[in-house]
Amino acid sequence: MNFQPIDIDGKFALFTEQWSPKVIGKINDYLVKIGKLQGDFVWHTHEETDELFIVNKGVLRLDFRDRQVFLSKGQMFFVPKGVEHKTHADDECEIIMFEPETTLNTGNVTDDKTVENLEWI
Amino acid sequence: MNFQPIDIDGKFALFTEQWSPKVIGKINDYLVKIGKLQGDFVWHTHEETDELFIVNKGVLRLDFRDRQVFLSKGQMFFVPKGVEHKTHADDECEIIMFEPETTLNTGNVTDDKTVENLEWI
């Protein structure tokens, strides 16, 4: 057992790549992932799971087909399974995600932003 | 579907009771809970699930039988299933928890701090 607290900002400081989620912890079969993003993601759907986003820095725009939702630091949002969405950030944004370990970042599509093997940091 | 962002500090502002976790969201069969605590909890174990704590305000002390771990704002800690522990805070502390919806706050014991029916806020 690891008795070292996990400092979330400290983990964000360990990498600079955007659109490359990292794993910082595991609870049962769920992972806590963190990511940096800027620009536009790909439209996708997670048919089998809800998705949770928490913003750690900057502003995250969540695009749905009929609206946009803006999230800032300390705000979170649940995207229900089956709902098509896309993430966007004008300036670099840091997000924390909580998802089943089987969740692929691009859901039902494969794209140059798809990351199959997640790095633990 | 609710398109309103969930503001974590805003949710903490909705209640004052200590040792009374509130639910602020659900992802699949996991709940996001928030709680305020001060003083000493009861020693307990979750035999069936890991537990995740994130500190939102103040300092959380996690007691184990052979050591203490101190967590401050922006730090998180995973308590593996089966590991006996107890939370403590000298001054009021705010924590965020991710847990299966079946998780009871006092795990394998029943105590005056046991909360069976969690309130959604």
C-alpha cells in the first residue's frame, strides 16, 4: 500500500502533452485520469458508460449537438452514456476524469487522438 | 439530462452539518459525495471496496493502525479495501469522495455517525 498523498497539481506538472490522458489512481475498476487539452476533440459517444469531468484549470467547453456547456475550475459535469459530445478549450485547460478502466477516450470512434494505452504517472 | 455545471464549492455552501455526506452526482453505479468533518470518526473497514478521498478545504488526517497521513487541499488518497482506517480533522475539513453507491460511510461498523440514507443536494 502506498501511503503517499497524491498531489493533483503535482501530477499535472509532470507532463506537457495535450490530449494524452494520464492515470493517477485506481479505485476498484475505475480510474482517475488527468488531461491537458486545447483546441477541438472529436465527436464521440460512450455507449456503455457515463463520464465525469472536473475542471482543474482553465475553461472547458463541452459541445453537444444542440448546445454548449462551459465549465471552469472547481466545476464538474456528468455526460450520460449514449450522449454524443466533444470537448473543446480555447486556451489550455486541465481536467480530471473518473471513468471505468475500460473507457476509451474517443468512445465509439477511432481517431488520431485515440489513446489505447494509458500511462500511469 | 441536466446541462447545468455542478459547482463543487457551491454544493458545499448548501449545508453545514458535519459527518453527514451528501450526494452531488452519479456516474454509473458510483456516487460523488461531499462531506464536512471535524473531530474524530470511527475506526472501520470497507471489506468490498476501495475508497477515494479528495480534500477540498482544510487538512484531513487519515489514521491507520501504524501511521497517520495528512492531506491538504488538492491532494487525494486511495484507501484499499480491507484496510482499517479512521478520518480526523482538527479544524473543519471538506472532502470529496468517489464510491460505489452501496458503500456505507462507517463500513463494517454501525455507529452514531452511520448514515444510511444519503441526501442528494
